[in-house]
Amino acid sequence: MSLREKRLMSELKSLTQKTPDLIKIVKTENLMTWLIEITGAEKTLYEDETYTLQFRFDTEYPLKPPEVVFLQESPVHPHIYSNGHICLDILDESWTPALTVESVLLSLISMMSSCKKKERPPDDSSYVRAWKKNKFSPKKTKWFFHDNKV
């Protein structure tokens, strides 16, 4: 069994045994793709709204971050594109193998909870148009992390 498989089995077991509030495991038919729902926290702009995330783990996990995207309708947020791609530093340059699926989920809930205004990123239209043309992974995007206020 590979390091990746051991790590994923351990993380899945941990999440299954003590799933934090606002998080629900939907589907994990295989270790490489997980579907997880998150619900907006109380007294936030996203209170009681539920969104589905897809986590994809490649052969470099946990040394490299998973690919994480919102499915169906993504939350309207300054760091979440309408195609579900997420601009979050721990899914890119700030990733460390010490981070887990749970820490990514809690970071997303925190990011959404601190949001003061529901709006899309300023370049949403052009980014999504380019994505529709090329269907690239968000991991192939060169993100610019210039705003840590939301």
C-alpha cells in the first residue's frame, strides 16, 4: 500500500469517526475522488446553504495538494469562481503535507464565514471563458494571493 493510500484511508477514517459540524461525507467510492458537502455557518452570509465539493487526489498527495472544486452551483464569493474553482493559498503555494482534507474544509468554511459581501472574483467571466475553452485543472492556474480579508 502506497503512502498516499495509507494517508487517505487514515483521513477518511478520521473524518468518518468525527465529522465536524457543517461537513458531511457524501461519496467515496474510491480513494482518489471524494464528494463532501459543507454547510454555511450560523450568522454568516451562507447560513444553511449547502454546497458539494469534489476532492481529487493524484499520485503526489500528500506532498502536493488535492484538486478541490465546488460542483453544481458554487457559492458566490470573491475567491470562488462560478465554475467552482477556488483561489485559496493552501490549495497551491501554501500547501504542506501536514494539511488534511479536514483542514481544507475548515479553511473553506472559515473563508466563507468571514465574507462580508457575496460577489464573484473581478475576473470571473474571463477566467471561466478560458476554462470552458481549455478545461484546465485549477491546479494549473497561477493564482495571485493578494487579498486575505475574505
